[in-house]
Amino acid sequence: MTAAPPRVDEDSSIARAGEKLVEQLLKVGLNGFGPFKSAEESAAEALKGRTPEEAVKALVRNHCAIAGAQGFITNVGGLVTLPIALPANIGAAYLVQTHLAGAIAAVHGHDLDAEAVRSAILLCLVGNAGTEVVKRFGIKVSSKLTITMIERIPIEVIRRINKRVGFMLIAKFGTKRSVVTLAKWVPMVGGFIGGGVDTAATWAVGAYAHRAFQRSDGEPVGGAGAV
């Protein structure tokens, strides 16, 4: 029997904030911010003189270095808006991880304007939990998500999945107070990223994105010579 789709109150403050969050993560994370050029440009640079697998490793290494840099500031004041109520390091980490997943998708030749690709990028942010989200919408999934599988999902379902991912990202750190602030949509002045937690989370997103976007089985990010 097919499981019923997760019920998300689309009129709730958290759901609305989640929609805004994923919209801005995709816009800013893929177009570039702070030290990053666009995801497509980063992918092109990483591919110079490298195989796709080597390019992915270079991207993961660079993004993890930034995510782990104590005192790093993502100075995007006045250029973008993000929910300031999220812990500063979380908001900045989401941007770095979205950019990384997008760059990896581009390395593997995917169109970053395609809705299925953008949905897959968001799912990379929640890792294995994304598989359960897709399953609960009645989609049969193997042990891992792949872009080929996501491309077969109807667009209207993809959009509902995106809303659910946004809800998850907000709800994970949201509080009653933060929801009120999120609704005001205050411009983010900057965010700090530092420490092993952000580095590990960024590495995990990179590894997940490599598995999801590669066109055929290849050397995993965690193989020899990986970061």
C-alpha cells in the first residue's frame, strides 16, 4: 500500500518560511555569493585538467575548507535576503552546501535550471532523510536517490517535495520566536561558519551529491585521495 504524502500545513509560518528559504538558497547558492562564483563557473574551473571525479574532490575540499574556517564571514549584506532567525552558521552553511551540490551537478553535466536538478540539490541538503521524503509521496526509491529517478517524478510532486524539504530545514532549527522573525524576512548581514560540525556536514552533502548526480558508477568521493 502506498504511504500517504506527508501533511504539511502550507499556511503555517514555518511552511511559508521554508518556501522562502529554499527559493533563496537556490537563487543565491547557485548564482554565487561571497567567495564563490556561480556554481556553473566553479564547476568549469574545477574541471580544468581534471576528470569529473577529481573535480568533485577538489570542490568538496575547497568547500569544506571554507566551511571549517574559524571566523569566516559570508558578507552578503544588501545583496540577498535569508531568514536571519536561523543560527548564523546554519544559514551560511546551507548556502555553502547548496553551492557545492549545484557545482557537482554541473560537473556531471546537468542543467541547473531544470526543476528536477534543483530539487535534487535541495534533497542533498537533508541527506538520507530525503529518500524517506520521496517515498512518502508514493515514489518508489531504491537505497539511494539519483537524478534519473527524480527526473521521472511529475513536476507538481517535485514542487511539493521542495516545500517539504524547506519545512524540514526550518523546523530543524526553528522556534516559535524564529518563525515570527522569519516571516519578516530580514536581510542577512552575514554568517559565521566554523568548526568540525560544518566541515563534516559539508563533506556529507558533497558525497551525497556525487552519488546522486553521477551518470554512471564511478569512484566515490570518499575514495583514495579524497578530502
